[in-house]
Amino acid sequence: MATRTLCIKTFGCQMNVYDSARMADVLAPLGYGLTDDPSDADMVILNTCHIREKASEKVFSELGRLRRMREDREARGAGRMILGVAGCVAQAEGDHILDRAPFVDLVLGPQAYHRLPEMVARLSRAGDAQIDTEFPAEPKFDHLPAPGARGPAAFLAIQEGCDRFCTFCVVPYTRGAEYSRPVTDILDEARALVARGTLEITLLGQNVNAYHGAGPDGATWSLGRLIRALADIDGLARLRYTTSHPRDVDDDLIAAHAEVPTLMPFLHLPLQSGADRVLKAMNRGHTLADFRRVVARLRDARPDLALSSDFIVGFPGETDREFQDTLDAVDDIGFIQAYSFKYSARPGTPAAALPAQVPEPVKAERLARLQDLLNAQQVAFNRRCEGLDMDVLLDRIGKHPGQLVGRSPFMQPVHVMAPAPLQGTIQRVRIDQGQPNSLAGRLLPAEDDHPPAERATA
Ligand code: SAM
Ligand code: SF4
């Protein structure tokens, strides 16, 4: 029974979304139940992102607002609000957070959230701020309770940290060395999720396809082998994984795309740049031709596979010609969705010290051009889906009365008029309209003898 309220505001990647849910699991035995409203919460945790400067800076403006909310709440006599900063900004800045925001009570890195109950106990005993940014010898996963209910679609972290050291990226410093969870722990967590109603699991890792966990047979399992074992879980209808590195796509994983029907035909595969010199300066460890080869093999294995990607524009020294190489690569390979960013110099990373930083207006102009192209590809794909029948996992209530929203096999949001009890089920939907960021469709009767799944190819 919840006797106190906890609000966790999550910034950044899916791994942070997963970590936030796990922090809630860890605090539940202390009586904390989740609320979306920070103004009346007994504890508010900001789970932060350090990947770009803008993401980091958001934390401090948010902390200023929370401080005022806390004062109002205390003035109302509603009791103390504990304020915590978790995640990658906490890891990178440590006690410097308290220099800028001395009113914060808890600072904890991503490897420390299993120790939250201890930190809260020490805070209530001693009253002074608690900081934990250690990388523990024992992985935090060994200390976590079984997951609570997550809904029809859930994340499951199988790997954390990264040894790739791309020259622009803070992840190897904030999340530490690569660690793969043992297979048995992952299978147990997946079964627990399915038992609580989850139909779709997205396996997470900063470099998820570098997964090399200890199997129950004593062998080291690859991601491909893990996916096959997960696919055998009764009631688990869909699997995805993210984020992959093109260098770590191996034969076994490609074969899994061909052979495991529960593995969805959508893959996020970051390219970052279409210019080989830039890829080398980024330390990505592959060329554009290597990326194309991987994509061709994946598409051979699963012809309806659609891709999304990440791009950085304005990496130090990027010329107009090199930026054009990125546009050409996008044009040619085709992505149904993508994230693109202006390069942001991160303190302590090798690229931040490179000469020839690209001026802000040039980055802005390149980003706008790239996004125009990516958006056009997304719209074109969504339009090509019109008239197709798709299996849609109806996972949330829509904005309009009687509407549910789901996700297509390709991760497009799909709006459908459907009775509320269908939330949390997979339904056959005829797509009537492809919009810029979503699809609209109608439910097909359960026993409709509609033709077999038609496929939109990217
Ligand atoms: N592990 C993934 C990979 O191999 O590409 C990416 C992890 S990162 C959380 C997500 C994306 O943020 C990256 O793919 C990259 O495009 C972007 N990113 C990372 N560092 C950046 C930086 N310093 N400036 C701009 N974008 C950055
Ligand atoms: Fe960062 Fe991904 Fe490169 Fe690892 S592989 S350093 S997480 S961009």
C-alpha cells in the first residue's frame, strides 16, 4: 500500500526510462507510489541526460522550479519534499551539483539506484545531502526486485555501458565499461513482465548488440541466441532491441531476423555520418560501404525490414562536401524515421578538443536540410502504408473519446477507434491514412478473412 508519493521526471534515452521504472520498483517497499504531479510529491527525482549540452542544462532550470514547488508545499504544511538528481548528469557532475543547487538532497549515478533506500534512510537520520556516484563491484542488477507491471510494451536492460569510445560521446564515461547481464536473469525478468501483461519487450543497451552474457550452459551467448530463447516465452508476442552499433551486427543476429517471427521488422541502426573521413574521426570503426553491406544483409534476411538511425551534423572539421555525403547516404539507403542532432562538444571527450569546430549557424542550416530529407522519407513511408493491414499493439488511450493508440510493427503510432477493453491487445488494423508522424486506421473484425499481411517496404 502506497503511503507516500514519488514523482520521477525522465530525460534522455530509453535506458533512462527503464532506470526510472526500476527506481520506482526499489522505492515501492518503502511505501512510495508513483504520481505524475511533482507539486505534491514526497519525493521528486530527476533522472538526467548528459549526452548533449542542452539536455544537461535543462536539469538546473528544472531544479529551480522544483525548489519553488517545494517551498510552496512546505508553506502549505504538506511536509518535506525530498529532491534527488539521478542519471548521467549526476554521474558526470557529482558533488558539483550541490555547488549550483545546494538544496538537492540526493545525487546518484546510474549504477547506484539500487542503493536508494539506504540513501533515503541516511538522509532522514543525518539530514545532509547524500551522494553516490560509485561504480559498484557488484552489478546493480543483482540487487533489484522483480519488476512491477509495466503495461503492454516494456523495456528490459540486458547490457549497459560501452567500450567503443566514439570521440563525441560521454556514455563510456557516465555509464562505464560494457557489462552484459547473465541470460537467466534476463529470461526471469522477461517472464515476470509477460506474467504481468506485457506483450512486447524492447531489449536495451547502450550498445545492445555487443551483448555477450553468461548462458546457463556456461557458454557466452550472443544477442541472436538470447533473442531465440526469449522468443520461446509463451505469451511474448513481440521483440525489439536498441541501440545497435553497425560494427556489432553479427551473422547470428542477421539469421535471427530471418528466422524469429516475433523479432519486429524495424531496426534502429545509427549511421552518424555518410562521410568516411568523419566516421573515422568519430572512431566509429566502419565505413559507409561497411554500413551498406550490413543493411543489405539484414534486408536479405528480412525483406520488409525498415530502418531508423541517428545522425550528427557539424562534427568538428565536417565540410560541405562531407555533409552532402550524409544527405546522399540518407537519400540512397532510406530511413523511415531518424534522430538528428547538431554536434555538441562534451567536456572530456576527444572531439571537444579538436580544432575546426563548426560554427553554430552552419550546424543549424545543415540540421534543417537533413531533417527536411528525413521527414520527407518518413512521410513517404507512412503514405505507403495506406491500404495495408497491420497487427497493432493497442497500448494506450487516445486523446479522443473511444480512441486507442497503438504501435505498428514499424513503431509508428496508430490511432484507432476501439473499445477500451482492447487496450493491451494486438489487433488487426486497416491503415486508412498515413500522416507525417503517425497512422490512422480502423479495426478489422477478428475473424475477417482478409488477405495475409501485406508489407510496406522501406
Ligand atoms: N550507442 C548508440 C550508437 O552507437 O550510436 C548511441 C547512443 S547516444 C545515447 C544517442 C545518439 O546521441 C547518438 O547516436 C548520437 O547520434 C547522439 N550523440 C551522442 N553524443 C553526441 C554529441 N556529443 N553531440 C551530438 N549528438 C550526440
Ligand atoms: Fe556512445 Fe554509442 Fe559510440 Fe558507445 S557506441 S561511445 S554509446 S555513440
